[in-house]
Amino acid sequence: MVTLEHYLILSALLFCVGIFGLLTRRNAVGVLMSIELMFNSANINFIAFSKFITPEALTGQIFAIFVITIAAAEATVGLAIVVLMYRNFNAVNVDKINFMKW
Amino acid sequence: MQIELSLLSPQLFLLLWAILVFVVDFFTAERNKASLAYLSIIGLVLTAIISISSKQGETFGGSFRADTFGLSFNIIFLGSAILTVASAVDYVKAHLKHQGEFYGLILLSTVGMMFLSASGDLLTLYVSLELATISLFVLAAYMKSDLKSTEAGLKYLILGAASSAILLYGISLLYGISGTLVLDAIALKLSQMPTVGPLFILSIVMIIAGLSFKLAAVPFHMWCPDVYEGAPTPVTAYLSVASKAAGLAALIRIFFKSLASTSMQWVPLLMAISAMAMILGNVVAVRQHNIKRLLAYSSIAQIGYILVGFIAVSELAVTSIILYVLAYMFANIGAFMVVIAFYNVSGSDDIMAYAGLSKRSPFLAISMVVFLLSLVGIPPMAGFIGKFYLFSAAIEKGYYWIVVLGVLTSVISLYYYMSIAYQMYFKTGDDDSPVRVSPTMAVALVVALAGTLLIGVYTQPVLSAISGASSAFF
Amino acid sequence: MIKYSYIIAFLPLLSYVLIVFFFSKREKTASGIAITAVVSSFVLSLIALFETLADHGPHIFEYEWIVIPGLKLPLSIFFDPLTAVMLMVVTIVSSCVHIYSLGYMHGDPRFSRFYAYLSLFTFSMLGLVLSGSFFVTFIFWELVGLTSYLLIGFWFEKKVASDAGKKAFITTKIGDLGFLAGLLVLYWAAGTLNYSEVYHQIEENQIPAIILTAAGILIFCGAIGKSAQFPLHVWLPDAMEGPTPVSALIHAATMVAAGVYLTARIMSIIVVSHTAAMTIAYIGAITAFMAASIGLVQNDIKRVLAYSTVSQLGYMIMALGVSGYTAGTFHLMTHAFFKALLFLGAGSVIHAAHTNDIQQMGGLAKKMPITSKTFFIASLSIAGIFPLSGFWSKDEIFASIYHEGHYFLLALAVLVAGMTAFYMFRLCFLTFTGEARDYHVYEHAHESPKTMTYPLIFLAFLSIFAGWVGMPWLEHGYSSFVYFEHPHHAAANYVLMIVGTIAALSGIFLAYQMYYKRAIDPVKMGARFKPVYTFIYNKWYFDELYMGTVIKFAYWFMEVLYRFDQGVIDWFVNFVGRFGMFNSRVWQTFDVYVVDGAVNGAGFMTRWFAGGLRKIQTGAVQNYAFVIFLGVVLLMLFKMI
């Protein structure tokens, strides 16, 4: 039997993988993908809670659909900026970009 | 379920107007694009009028609520947008391509914020927050061939999206604990719970972290100086006020409404954040040479002051935050307007370049001094009254040490703000050609000056206008 | 109009803002705005005066300013006959000075700034008069002090001028400290600083007498500073380094009278507390006598007038000290007109002669007919000659002192009246009559332009007639308008009138003999009474006394701190060398090592700290993300512990 706890642990793990990717990936596209993982871990939470805590209402599942939309929008803008970055810096490595500091 | 769309009329009107701006942009010749700025201002002013005159109430089952609190913040968002657009006309014409979209995106972002301040559940709140933020990602990277702008956009996007994910995770946990997304219902549910578990703590920490990113409060402020420096200056001005105000509106909606019964849990967290913001913002600002970076650190410090009032969690806290943000709006956008006007002529954001500005443009110099004094909190500027209220709210609840810290760090802030005044008034620069200020900019500056001074000397009308705002919570 | 009387004060403020922001480059427009504003204020004040004549009030209006739970700071207006009279005085003199300055300041490089300052001053003074609580009065009181400082040091290129500005600022601040302390005492006892509420509580005997005495004397300290009373009178003569119209407006007619006004406002305390009353009366008397004696021998035309001002202010304070509310404020009004006239006349003379030294003048009456005539009128008025303004107000003061039975003070007052007449006519005779002592000065002298002489004529008119409203025979004169609690309508006392006139006439006669007829040689007189002469010529050695005690102590204290700072070894090594030069270096070194050291130390710490902290900002986006997660973890830990 898969319980709420299983889902929560899965989502926590997914979230941590996302964080790990965000902090270690060099490639900007990889960083964006890691952020997507974090969003999706939250989605798992929403759906799991929706199923186990409020089975009569669909709020959590609807929230997840909204999040997917938003994540798509965010990815669009993110990829556009990555293209811009490739044009200007001739690289997609985020660790190359630190002109502004201190 | 009765749906009353008329309550949404300001938001919907501005949304349509933003689309109108995009459409008109197609049919406008390149040399006439500046007229789109005026078109946007007209739309914003009309929206403000509609907001003030439209009725209050709630609809969509409590997901959307039009009340005095939301109205106060809407006026702040609209005010910052108007001032930003007015100050941006020359800058945009000279430095940016695709002028029409620029104004359209600002309007869209404002729409998002206006939905945000009116949201009655976490879903509306989150979606409108994203609408406001994603437009700003684009705006930050708007100077397409400029390396700094691209870098700003990238940093803002990555960190913004990551914070958004953290916020979302926090929200999902809160949903799991309370079983609902409606703010009132969460409050009810939480008040029935005898104790709080670690999961709840994790959820509020994550919500605080996600929203603190919007506020640029320490330690979630790292993006702030870089993005402020790299983004086109009008966008920076808008970011520094409207975006922060939006974060505050969300924070107040969630914490004063849903989580008020658990304030014992989160007040220490916010107090720590406030103290760190005041110290770090004010101290690091001392060593800045770029005026946009300096103002970025100063804005971090300002959020620290606002949180001093926030932790009081009282009627006075709501009133004082709105009052302070209003004062901050005039002073901070005003200061950025001077920066824009100066950049338009000199092409420099270096504080050293401001040497001798009092000779080159007495009007800009004195305006800057007024805005900076307001930011320090010197009477009779608006900032003084605002700070006075914020600190009284904290004192009322007995948080003395943080007020002392606030006053002490304000003294440090006097040093770096006045070093700008020192450059302008007591140094002579190489260039002494007069700095011309365009009429639109001059009008915007006068409005900001008037706001800064009027709120400072005659506060009562403003106070009575926003006094109803706290009734949504207490 | 009374209800909207704040407009009276705000017009000059508006003018200040307009000049500073928009017309600093356009001199004509700037002066035009300032004059329009102040004259409009005058007209509005006149309307308000008539309304007050119909209904004495006091009219009280409150405007909410800051209201939060536990603290209420309203802006209030307290409008009674005294307010109306003060408004008239301030706006009339200010209008005259504004117009006069058109000529006097013509060609000054900071012409518009001068008008901006004049407007700001007028605003603060009107605000002070209108305000309905001690607290707001105090704010305007400080603002008035600030603008006075700006105007004294207006020609800051002159070191004496900027020094005088500083001296005025610091000396009056000492008094203000007392004022503030008095307010705190009063607030602690009464729980409010509103005039009407404080008066009410005193009337109901809700405040113990001992506290009232303390509060009264402390608040009076403010008046001592601002009205240049003994022992803080030293700043006013030096303040004469400012432009002469400023001296006329601020240091003769209005600002220095603010101290008298404040003393009048605490009349209800004076009435209750005998100790406070006597302190005030005797400080006034001492000041009146001392300043008059110094005025006898000064040679700088403006300094004579300055000491005369100090002396006359002492008169008013003395009158208030013996509960002569009507007399003190009446003299305040008449004095404002003739003293402003005297100063503006002196300005006209200086404008023509380019010197302040009356020993170099002489015979100027022929060259400057209008100035000399008006100056004589003012002198007759201040001397108290029937039937000019000064006669009536001085007589009123004598009458109230006599009424209270202070015969010693009365004798002193009559003596000072004689001295006043003497030094004023010494001044007149030396300046305007006799032979030209400096041919060069005489040759270049000329009558001033119309913008300067018209205000003189107008003020001369007031110097003659303004006092008639206070004739003792009038049924509804001044005494039934401005009074404390009950109109005090004394019958005319002919003996006092005659005594006063005799004193004045003998003063004039003596001056006539010495400086017109030359029947008595002033130099020989000086030689005969050499010790006295030297003593008063050196202004009773007050500056030297302060230099020798207070300032020397300050120097000594600096020295002690300095040595402490330097440490034993350093001190031993440098002992011999430093000993010789410490006199000149103490101030400077103290500044550099202790004050700057402390400031720089704090600054250095901050900068160093900032340097470390800003290194966190590496510029790499993943480091930023790391800090965010670290923040989440730390907050979590912070909460769990």
C-alpha cells in the first residue's frame, strides 16, 4: 500500500535532487531543468495531499495544473534568456557570468 | 456560487489596457513610440480612478477580495508604475528597442500585483505573484545587447524561479496541514490545532524564504544588488518599490490572516531577518561606488525597517507599513528618477560622477537630497513619519532592542546617503555643462517631491484613508 | 479669517519654496514674490485683527497631525488679542524691511537667497506667534534661531560675520536648553503642552506651585537667550555683523521680542509664582540698566542701537515680571516700530557713509534730510517725549511698576529712561549735526533711494501715532484689548508722566550740552570718571569674563582630555615642546585626535566590516542560490533550537 508518507518522501527527495542540480550544474539549461524538478516535487505534494487529505475537493490537483502552466512560462522566458546569454557571452555556462559582484 | 465580476473591474481594465498597448504598438511608427508611454500612463491613472470608485466585497468563494487593504496596495503599485513609466520615456527611447512591449510588460506586471493584493487564497496569490514576476524577468534582461542586463536577467530568473519553487513547496505543505487553500479557512483550521509540528515550521520557513526573495531581505537578498545594477534603471526603480510592495502585500495577507494565531512561531524568524537586513544593508552600502548598487543595499535596509513594524502584528503594523511603503515609493522612485535623468545626460552611474551636480542642475541635486533625507527618516520628510510609525508599532509590543538597532543603523545610513549629497554639493567635477531635465521627468520629479513633503507634514488625511486597511485582519 | 490664520504664516513659506526652487536666478521675480507674500500676510493679519477686536477669544483651532494610540501631537492655533498684535508687528516690520532691502541689498550676489531667507524667517516668526502649544512654539523657536543664524552669517566671507553667527547660535542654544527642560517639567506635571489646557490646569490649581516656579524659570531661560537678557546678552551686539535690514527685522523688532512674547505667554505662571516673577523682573531690570550704561559710550552706530535694544527688552521683561502684561506687550509693539525705524535709518546712514563709526560722521543732516528727520522722530519716541509712541508705553510701564509697589525698580526704570534719552541723542548729534569730522565720508554721503526712504517715513508715522491707542484717557484703548484675565485700566498718573518726561529731557539736555554745544568736553568727562568709563566702555568685561571662565575651562578640559588621550610616554617625550604651543594647538589637536579619532574609528570599523561582508557577494549565481538554501536551513535550525 502506498501511503501519503511515501509520496512526501519521494517529493522531498526530488526537491533535494533539484537543489543539488541547481547548485552544481554548469550548463544554464541544466540549471533550469533542476528548477523544474523542484516545481514538480511540489506538484507531487499537492496531488498527494489532494488525494489523501481532501479527497472530496480537487483544489490540490487544480493547483498542480496551474503550476505546470507557470513552470512552462518560466521555462520559456528562461530559455529566451539563455539564448540571449549565448549571443552575448558565447557560452551557456552560468559560472562564467559574474561581471557584477561586491 | 455568485460571481461578481465587477469587483475585478480595476484588474480587468488594466489587463485590457495592457493588451491595447501591445496592439497599438503594432500600428505605431518607430519615432512615435514614446506616445505609448503616455497611453500607458492614461491607462494607469484610469485604473487608479476605477479602483478607488469600485465597490468592495469578495467573490469566487473568497478567492478574490476587494478591500481597503488591497486598494491601498493597488494605489502603491499604480503610483510606482506611473512614476516609473513617466521617468522611463527618454531612457527607453535612447537605450531600448521594442518600446511598446516595455510599457505593456510593466502594465502586465502591475496587473499581477493588483491580483496579488486582492487574493483570498493561496492559489490566486501564487499565480498572480508569478504573473508579476515573470514580466519582471523579461524587463530585467531588456537591454538585449548589454552584458550586464543579460546577466541581471539570468540571475534574477534562476534565483527567482528557485525561490518560487521554495515558496510553492511551502504552500504545498501548508495545504497538506490545513487541507485548504483559502486564507480564512486556514486560519480557522490552525486555530483549532493544539500544537504545531516540524512540518508546519518547515512550511512557514519556506514561505518566508520565498517571499523574502521578493522583498530582498537578508539572506535572500543576493540577487538584489546585481540585478539592480544590471537591469535598465526604470526597471530597477519599479523592482525596488512595486515588487517589494507586492511581496509585503502577500506576506501580510498570509501571515496576518492565516498564520496570525501562530505568530509566536514566526515572529522570531522575521525579527532575525529584519535585524540582518538592517545591519547588512546599511553596512555594505557604505562601500559602494555605483549609485544603483548603493540604492540596492539601501533598499535591503529599508525592508529591514519595514519588518520592524511587521513583527508587531497589530492594526498599527498594517497602517504603518502602508504609510511607510507609500513614503518609500515617492522617495525611492524619486531617487532613481534623479539617477535616470543624470544617466540620460552623462551615461554614468558612478557616484563620483555626481560631483558638482548642484551647479549643473540645482533642481536634480536638491530633489536628490530631499529623497535621500526621506530615506534616512529626517523630519519633515515622509520617511520620518513612516519610520516613526513603524517603530512605534514595535515599541507598542515591547520589541525595544530591534528599534534601537533600527535607529543605530539609520545613523550609518545617514553617512552613505549624505556622501552622495557631499559629492553633489561640495565637490567639483570635470564637466560643468548643465544637465537638462525633460518636461515629463520634471513633472514626475515634482510629483515625487510633493508626495515626499506632503505626507511628511500633513499625514492625517493619508492615515485616515488607509485606516480601514487593517480591518481585513483584526 | 482667524479660522484660516495659518494662511498668514504659510504665504511666506510658499514664497520661500518658490524662490529656492524656481526663481533663484531671477532676482526681480524673487523679491517680487517675497514682498507680495509678506504684504498679503499683513492684509490678512489686519482682517484678523479686526475680527479679534470684535471677539477677544481666545480662539482655538486644532488640526490633527500625528495621532496614534498613546501619542497625540495636534497642530493648534491659539488666537487671542496678543497674537493679533504680534501678527501686526511682525508683518508690518517685515513688509518694511522687505521693501527697504530692495535698495539696501541691490547688487548683492546672493540677492534672491536673501529674500528666500527673509521669507523663511517671516514664516517661522508667524508660526511661532500663531502656534497653540508650547511644543510647536518650541519648534518654530528653533527655526527662528536657525534662520537668524543664516542671516547673521549671510556675508559669510567676512570672518567676523560667520563668527557672530556661531556665537549667536551657541549662546541662544544655552537658553534653549533651559526652555526644553522647562517644557519637559511642564509636560510631566500637566500631561499636555497646549496653551489652553495648561492655563486651565493652572487656574484650577492642579499643578503644585514649586513645579510651576521651576517650569516658569526654566522656560524663561529660553527668553533670556533669545531676548539677549543678562547674562546671555553677549551675542546680540555681535549679531550686528549681519546686513542692516536683518538687524532691524530680527535683532530689533521681532525675533528678540519673541522672548518677551514667550514671557507674556507664561504670565499665568508668573502670577502664581512670586519667586519666578521676581527673578524675571530683576533680570529685566539688571539688563535694562547694564545695557543702557554700555550704550552710553559705544562708537559703532549699530552697536549703540543693539545695546539700546537689549536695554529696552529688559524694560519689557521687567514690566512682565511685575505682572504688567499690558504694559510689557504695549512697549513691545511701540518699540518694534521705532527700533526698526532706527535700524533702517542707521542702515541708510551706513549705506551712504560706508562706515559704522559715529566719530567719523557728523553733519549728515544736510545730505540726508529724510533719514535724519525720521531718525530724530524715532529718537524722541524711544526717549519717551510727549506725545510720541514711546511716551505712552513707557508711562504704562512706570504705572504698572508703581502700581505693584516696587519703588526701587521704578527708580531704576526712570534712571534708565534718562540714560536712554542721553545715548540716543548723543548718537543723533554726533551723526547728523555739527561739523563733518571726516570730510571724505561727508563728501560721498547721499540720500538713499526711495525704496529705502519710504519705509522710513511709514515707520516714522507709526513711531508717532501707534502709541496713541494706549492713551490712559481712552475708554477702549490698548489696555482693554490686550490684558491678562481682567482689563487693567489705570487712571492717568500725572506725577509719573512728569517724572518720566523730566528724566528724558535731562538726558537730552546733557547730550545737547556735550555733543551739540560742546559746552562740556566728553573726553574730559571720560577722563574724570576713568574707572567707570573704562568699565562700561569694555561692556562690563562680559566677553572677557566668559573668555576667562567658561571658555578657559573648556580649553582646560580639552587639554586634560588631550593628555589623557596621548598616553604617559608620549606625553613625557613631547612635554617640553608641547608646553609652549599648547595654547594655539589645543583646539585643533583635540579635534583631530579625539573627535575625529572617535568618528573615524567608528567609520573605519563600519567600512572594514562592509569590506568583509560585501565579499559574500561573489557574483556567481550558484553561490547566491546556495546562500538562499543556507538561509532556509539556518532559519529552520534557529526555529528548532
